[in-house]
Amino acid sequence: MSSTTSPTPRKRALFAAATVALALATTASCSSSGSTGSAGGGAAGKKIAMITGVKSDPFYITMTCAAQAEAKAKGITFTADGSAQWDVSVQRPLIDSVGASHPDGLMISPVDTEALTPSLKQIQSSGTKIALVDTSVTDSSVGITRISSDNEKGGQVAADALAKQMGEKGSVIVISVKPGISTTDARIKGFTEEMAKYPGIKVLPTLYDNDLPATAASQIQSTLAAHPDLGGVFAGNTNTGQGVATGLAQAGKQGVVKVAAFDAEPDEITALKNGTLQVLVAQDPAAIGTEAVDQLAASFAGKPVQASLGTTMVAITKDNLNDPQVAKYVYKAAC
Ligand code: T6T
């Protein structure tokens, strides 16, 4: 599959995996000309706070570890926190309390595209620079930069890979977190639009598990009962991938029902190795974290900031997992 080149030289990761090639980072226009690179002075001594989607999620742990290291290298004070679960009512108090501390910069993965915008606008109006990392909000006035994977492209990659695994026939179901999340909504859009190109594959209505693996496990089992011809599953993120793997194992359908899942946290890697999952679309959360610190540092130093940045993804299969250039995309459960 071809990949788009970005105007600004960026990390290029092109891997022909067993089933799919890789989407490449795309960089939208800068808010002014030229790449920022890492800002020089002006950032040391500043304070950045980070609020992730779910604190225990290896995707966000990997992002936080990288951001922490980049902030340290620039002499920036860094603090990180995150929701205990994917819920607006849990994340909003975190945002408000961090806002009250008036950090110079806030890196945040909002758990909803609309509900948290008033809190974020209030923080921004008090002078805190906001970097939206991974997820974003609909209101384009929020944030000086938005950094994420090309999630719609990732959904397309998953659809092509899964269709191939299924022999382009049978029923497929999408299980994701909940509606109103910019990233997983984009993945579902990319997946379903791409899957429409395969007339032999019927896409069942999407199910949502609230980011709970146990829910995904039971949903996949009830889907199997209702659709014995189920041939494939697209799992929209880590916890869903974990839950689908558990549910298929419990139903004795490992390897029979093919699975393409987003992300590459340790449990998903285990399921890939034992044949319960077939394709993982891994993101580069470390690059998201590093770039966000760099863009905030550039802003602190009065240098140009890139309004949006795309980071790379790689399609991991059992066949390419041991390639060091692929294995480096596996997420961490601790720094
Ligand atoms: O897939 C990632 C992230 O990109 C998404 O926004 C939410 O779920 C994850 O954190 C994985 O659990």
C-alpha cells in the first residue's frame, strides 16, 4: 500500500508486513514556515502537566515515559496523571484541578470530543498552552497543536488485512470503546468504508464495550451465538483487543475467527503469538509524547509550532514481530 510523504522530514517507517504495508506519518501545514525541531532556550524551567485517557493503559504509559524523558532533557518540569477509566466524569475533575495549578503547558487526551471543551477553553484562556495528544476535540480553537496517528488510515489498513485473512468472505463485527472518541470513531470510519470494497463480507452493527475487556469478551461470545458464520473481528483499541482474544479463547474459536486489533500492548502481543489475534495496527505513542513536548517547548521559546502532526503506525503479524524495526513499536507497561 502506498504511503503519503510529508513535507517535513520525519521518522519514516515503511514495513511490508505479512499482510499489509504501513501508513506513513503525514504532517499538516505548520502554523508558520519550517520545522520546529527541538526548541532551544526559553523552555527550561517551564512546567508541563499531562492528563492521559486511561492511566493504566500501556499506550498512554508508553507516551508518558517518552514525554517525561523529553521534558527532562529540556529542563522542563513534568507531571502526569490520567483517568482510572474512560469516562468524562472521571477526567473532568482532573482537568479542572490541573488547570487551577496554571501549568505553562498541558498535554491531554480528552476522552470525549465535546464534553470537556469548556474546561479546556477556560484553561487555555488563562494562558496554559494545550497540546492535544492522541484524541482531540471538535472545537478547533482548542490547542496549539494536535498530534496523533492517522486513525482513519489505520482502520483501512485493518480492513484490508482482515479481509485477506478471511478470504474476503463471511461476517465481520467491529467492537470499540464508545461513540464520541475522535480516534476510535475515525478507525471505525476507515474500517467500514474500506470493508465496503469487499462484497463477500457482511459488516454487522458495531458494538461498544466502554473500554472493558470483560464486556468485549461476552460481546464476542454472544455475537458468535447469533452469527455462527462470524469470520472476523475488528477490535478498536487495546482493552477491546484483549477482551476479544479472551472471548474467542473461551469459545474455542482462536484462529477460526480472524482478528485485526488496534494497538500493541503486551497482552495483545501474547495473543498474536498464540494465534488468537492475527494483525495488530500498532501506533507510536512514544513519538506522540515526544513531539508534544517539543511543540510546547517551541511555543514557550516563541518559535514556530506545527498545528498538527501525524505519527507512524505499523501492521504487526506473527511473521514480522521479531523484526527489530517492528518490535520497537510494542508498547510498555512501565517506563
Ligand atoms: O488506541 C489507544 C488510543 O489511540 C485511543 O485513543 C484510546 O485507546 C487506546 O489508548 C488504547 O487503549
